[in-house]
Amino acid sequence: MLVLPGLVDTHVHLAQALIRGCADDTSLIDWLQNFVWPLQGNFEAEDGKVSAELCMLEMIKSGTTTFLESLLHSRYGFDGVAQSVDDSGMRGILSKTVMGLPGYGTKDSIMHPGMIEQAETCLREVEDHFEHWNGRGSGRIRVWYGARSLGGCTSELYKQIASGAQRLGTGVTIHLSEVQEDVRFAQREYGKLPAEFIDEVGLVGPNVVFAHGVWLTEKECRILAMKGASVAHCPSSNMKLASGIAKVPEMMKDGVNVSLGCDGGPSNNCYDMIREMKTASLLQKARLLDPLVMNAETILEMATINGARALGLQNEIGSIQVGKRADMILVRLREPHLMPTISPLSNLVYAAEGSDVDTAFIDGKIVMENRVVKTLDESRILRQASERGEKLLERSGIRVESKWPKI
Ligand SMILES: [Zn+2]
């Protein structure tokens, strides 16, 4: 088998595993307003826990050992989710949502009432969760600020997030320049490009991970590079929602640390970093008409050490080295689609899929062996996810229908 450092997924929505397949073939704003927000606005804490368990089961079974959850709203039940991360044995950073305004991108995209939270409560909850959970599970669990994207916070609130993170010595993650509407919004509201604005409120630094960055300009990338911030590239999500193609090779040339992310159940629609690696590589080759960009080595670095660097964990994980934590995976090579093994790295990036991962160690502990996850009860989670997913859809009043007639 092939031994690798555990994969690091730097943009995950745990709560979206339960709404996989509920919002397909539509663009981001409609996707959010008419499907994702109403569904998530009807979550109960138990839905949040089951969704997180389902998501972690999928991540472990496809080789991810560390993840960054980007927006945990209170109604998903932070404590239940954090407890399930602890039980799963995974290394997880949980970012509690901080928001102050109910919008996104445009003034008319108003969130579902079930998703709206008050700024003061959000800030207090981050501190409470940080105090209770940060460092638990022998340091596997961390708590960050999950700032809502432009239109969801006032300038003042962004400044409070930046100073809060400074004070606690923790990180911040935020969606940035995902769609063109984000750029138009920043220019209209602030007369600036999104990264220029977010820099002005103090939110560009080595402890910040920006999700997507599809529409970042060279000027903005230079700001990010200079201040040591990272971008979590989510190619499948950007393609499926038709958000655009991030200029990843150019960003890297500008000195930005770029890692990979699977995003969520209705946007990807899976949490398989091995599939994401291939997508990330092929997308840039096709865009630039250049087969030399995004080679297998670069892609694997994005999925491991660049991810570790984005999370400030480069001295602990992201490569197999003496002195680092033992987060490792074993990938089966004796499969028809992985033979011959002349170039194991090529096979991994261009031919493998998540289900080829056989064994996973996290923090020296065997979390999966021979594809059996030891820390989570797979059959119970699958049953509950199926039941709760259907009930949630019913409660939200959303119908998912095939475009084909039923006969
Ligand atoms: Zn996202």
C-alpha cells in the first residue's frame, strides 16, 4: 500500500452532508436563498450532530484526517458537533459563525430567519466554545471564528473578529470573492475590491483562511501573500455552482499558500479529497491550455502540507517526519485501476478515488482499518442520516423533484 500523510480539507461544511443532493443545478445566490438556507434554518441540534458524523465518516473513509469547518451556526448544536469530532478521533477545527446582518452579496438576499444570529451572542459563544473545547482531544480540536462573508457583517464586527482572534491566539475563516456578485457588492458598498476591504478591517493575516478566492485579482493576491494568508481552493464546488475558475497557478506564483477544500454536500456533492485532487489539476490544465501546470506533486502538496500551513499546523502535520503527529493513511494499490504501479503518485492523483483508502491513523491511533471505521458506528449513522434527511426536507417545505416525469 501507499503510505501518505493524512489529507487536510481546508473548507468543509459539516452540516451540509445531511442536505446532499437537495440543491442541484442552480447558481449560488438562488442555491443559498431558496434551498440551503431554508434547509439549514430548520436544523435541530440532533440534525447537526448526525450530519457531522456522516461527514466525518465520509472524510475518514476517503483519507482526510484533518478538516476546517467554516460556518457552524448555533442551531446545529456546537457542543454535540464538537463531542462527535472528539469521539471520531479526527483533527478538526470548528469555526463558530459570527454574523451581524442577515444578507449576502446583494441587499435583497435575506437569510432564512432560522439562520439569523446576533453579533454579540456570536462573539460571546466563540469565546465560550474556545474556552471549553480548544485543545481538547490532545489538541485535535480547535475553535476559530467563522466570519460570514461580505454583506453578513458590519465593518465594526469584522474589526471585533480580528481583535478577538488576536486576543485568543486563534484563527479566522471567511468565504471571499466566491462569485462575481461578491466583487460587485464590495465595490458598490465600500468602493474597494473584496480583499482590499477585508484587509482594511484587519482580517488578512497568517491565521486567516479565505475560502474560494475565485475572483481575486493579482493586486489582492499580493496583499494576501505579503500578509501570509491562505486560500482554500474548492474546484468542484466552483464548477458545480458555475462560480468561475480560481487562478490557482497565478495565485501560487504571487506567493499565496493555496490548499484544497471539498466545501459541502449540496455544492460538491461529496467530501472526497482524492477526487478533488484530480479535479483541481485537470481544471487548470484545461483553463490555461497547459499540461505542465498543477502537476501531481503540487496537487498532493496542496492536499497535505499547504493545508497544514493554512491551519498553522505545519509543525505538527502535513508530512511524514520524525517529531510530527502520526496522521497517516494507507492507500490500496492492488486494484485494477491502479495497476501497474510504475508511478504511485500519478496513480494516486489521476486514477485513485477515496474508497481506495484502506487504513487511517490520526494522532497515532488507528481510526480505520481495512475500511472499517473504529471510532464511529457506521450503520447507526447511515440509518439516522437517511431518516433525519427526509424529515428535514419535509419540515423545510422544500421539494426535490426529478425533471423526468414519474410513471
Ligand atoms: Zn463554503
